[in-house]
Amino acid sequence: MQPGPRDRSEWPERNRAQDSGLTDREYRVLTLIADGLADHEIASALAVSSSTVKEDVGGIVRKLGAASRTEAAVRALKSGLIR
């Protein structure tokens, strides 16, 4: 029997996200921001409210020391936090 895909907790990016203080959902939101999704699209994809996404975006921006969601995504991509 072949081993299954690695657990997300083993992904190097996820470990860096944990080190930066991001929650699992914030990490998922950040990856979707980097993919170009708007808040309402992220909310739909994650089955949460737009208000929840807005709160998560605020947390991401604060934790990454960014001035905007775009800057947070760029920093995360450049640092290898997300791919």
C-alpha cells in the first residue's frame, strides 16, 4: 500500500504560516487572496460569511505587518509562505 498525500501540517508553507501566527482559516484565506478572489468569493469557497472573511483579512494584514491585503499576499508569495 502506498502512503497517502502528506498531511497539511507537514507542508513547509503551513509550518511557516503557523510560525507567523496565522490560523488555518487565515492561511486558506491568504492563499485565495493570492489567487485573486474577492471576499464574497472566498466566503463562498470556505462556506463562511463575508464578515468572517473580512475579519480574517484584517488578522492576516496585522500579523504579516502589511498595509493591505495585496501587500500581505505579495509578502507571503515572496517569502514562500504560500505558493
